[in-house]
Amino acid sequence: MAERDKITVKFCSPVFTRFEKSIQSMPINRDGLIDQLIADQIPYLRNDLAGKKLSRSANRYISARLKRLGLDDPRTIAMQPATAKALREVVIDHGLVRDAFLNAVLFFFTADNRALRALGLPASTSDRSLNQAVPFSAAPMTALLELFGDPFHYLRIGCEAKHGTGLYAMSLPDQILGFSCYLPDSEVPKTDAWEAQRAEQEEMERLMEMISFSNDLEAHTPGAAIKQPDRGAPQTHSIRKDQAR
């Protein structure tokens, strides 16, 4: 057997439990499947995050939110050296929280229909957002290989159609924010960008309140509309008779 690299990962307990239960009845090696999933998803991750890199503040914030999701004790996962190398490189290039990405992959892989709908992702291949998706083959073995080669195909197409962004760049709900692969500083509390956006929102709210108050005042105040003087007709001056002479 080829030599494998071993990495230590902290998985969210409910997500990893669901993953293990899902593959118990299947003749699949756990670490081999995780290795294949990560290797296949890294190119899509790079594409989704092209030109983006987490700030240190965003990295720390995601790490803290991931811990709040309830992490298991560290697990050792055996990976192909090429997969482990690609993972290290993408983490460095985009400033990722590595375990957030690994948990996100398993979360998407095991998500049920209710979870997908909550994320605004297609829960059925008949979803209208998948009109442009390339269907899998009807031949059983070919279909199995196609699905295994790209298990997130429909999720990715649906995410781009519904959210206008890639699966790994989409904004996640607060409950699973710790699985985020990217988060702009404007969404990271206490950063300068977050404070600036908050100030803009407060200013907009004050402006809307002033407009609403002004409208209410005009609607409930009799004679609120001020009649402007008629300046259309020129003023005429009477001429005294003695002046006329």
C-alpha cells in the first residue's frame, strides 16, 4: 500500500456522526472517501475563492464559531500525499480555517432535503434552478462513476443560479457560520469594515425615520401645505392725475 500522510482534524460531532452512519452499510473505506471528497473539492474551492483571502480577524472569528458547534476530540485521517499537499496549499493561499472547510465538505455531503432547502439549495433534480445542469447518465455504472466524481454537481449549479456565487463562497446561516470558507470583514464583528457598515445602516435607518416622520406630520397636520404667493401677474401702480399732466 502506498504511503499516506496523516492529518488531525476536529469534526463537528453531529456532522461526523451522520457521515459515519451514512457509510456504515456501504463497502467504502472512511478515510479513502474523505480523501477523495477533499481532493475533488479543492479545485472548486479555489475557483469559488479566486481573488479572496480571509483576514486574520475573519479567520479567528470563524475558528471561534466552529468551536461553538461542538467539536469531537481530534481524529486522525489518512490522506494521499498529493491531497494533503493540495490542502495545505489552499489553506495558505486563501487564509482558510482548514477544519471549517473539511467540516463544510462533510456537511454538504450528508445534508438532507430540509437542510438544503434551509440553505436555499435545490433538494431535487427537478428544481428549476437546475435547468442548465448536465444530467447524469441513465447507465447505472456510468451514473455511479459520474456522481462519485462530482457529488456536489447539482448543489454547485443550484447555488450559482440561486445565490449568484459558488458553494464555498456563499453566506451561511448563523447556526453553521463556523463552516464558512470565506467571510468578508464587513460581516466580522468589531472590524473597521463592520463598524463602517453598521454606521451606514444606522444612518440609513435615521434617514428613513425622518422621512416617515415628515410624511406622517404632513398627513395629520391641517393646512400643512403652504400656499405659495401668485407671482405670475405683474403688479400695477395707479398714476395720479397730476403726475399724468
